Amino acid sequence: MCRRIDNVSDGWLNGTAMENTVIDKAEGPQRESGSETDGRVLRRSRNMAAVRGAIVELLAERAHLSIPIVARRAGVASRSVYRYYGVLEEAVRDAVTTRLEEEIQRVPEPSQINPHQDIDVKLDRVSRERVLMWFEVAPLLGHLPENVVEAAMLRLDSAVLTAFGPELDALDESVRASAESALAVLVRMRTINTLAGRCNRDLTETTAALRFAMERLLAPTG
């Protein structure tokens, strides 16, 4: 069954409206004493994870954001969120950065993709994985600076270039460097977002479009 995502703009990803005010902390940061129990540390970690999860859910729903709304969704006291982050923007940045890192970790390392597999197998796998990553993080990316997102994507380039090493090596030397650059750009979130807009947010069509572009780049006479 085809899946769609309808909550991302046709242009580069836009953020959800949220309060942009500095929040007066109900109480200043408390100095941790040496007698603080492991249970308190664990509770703080668990609460922060709940806050991050709540923010991700609310962003995906395109809901209005405020500290009280986030706290209610997370099941924690608003005062705790104030103490952890101080301002809403810091909480959102932490939640989105963490979610993006989680998705990046799901992408196989270069050693997990056999470059000597049939090109059709590699094209299917890479196009599917990248579009699914876009589907998971698209509603969130507008809340991070574009350079931060692209820097994170750079870490994934080596996996793709390694996977298609034999095909790149088979290209004429005069175009190989250009083909490497073009391949890296094709699998970036910005490019996939544009493809998705052209494909009405249909994941199956977007995956097919990305696969077609990579195939034509790597095997232009095929």
C-alpha cells in the first residue's frame, strides 16, 4: 500500500509555529550534590526522553508548541521542562537533533552494503532507505538550520559512494568526479523533498523517481 506524507511544504521544509519567547525559569538550576541518588539521575533522563518524544509527536501533528503543551504530552511538570531547557527553542532543537541522529544510525555502514551485489539490488535498497528516512524526519527538519541538516547528511555519503564504487569506476574518468558529486546530491534530504513534492508525497512514486535518477546516472546507456 502506498503511503503519503502531507504535512511538509512543497518548498524546503517549513517549521511549525511555536512560541518564541524566553521563559522565566520557575527556579534556577539546582546544583547537584554528591548525595544525589541514581534514581534521580535516571528520572531526569527518562523525563527528558519523554519531552523529546512529545515534541516530535507534536511537530508531526503540526500542533502549536508551548512548554505547558509539551509538558502535558510528555507527562512531566512544566517546571521540569523549564529547568532542563529554559527556552522552548532549545527543547525543540534537542528533540529534532536527537531524532535525526537516530535515523542516521539506522542507515547501514559502508561495510554493510556489498558493492559487488547486482546494481538493481543496490538501487532498490538505497532508494528505499533514503526515502523512508525522509518520511521519518521531514516534519522535523525545518526546526534545524539547513547547514546542520546537510552536515549530518554528509556522514552518509561514504556509504552510497562505496556501494556504487564499481559502477562509478566503470564511468569515463573525465566524468567520474562529477558523477560522484551528483550521486551524493541525489540522496540528500533536500533533493528527496523536491522529488516527493513532484510525486504528491507518495512514497512509492518518490522511491521510484529516486531510483530512476540514480540508475540513469550510474548506467546511462543501460
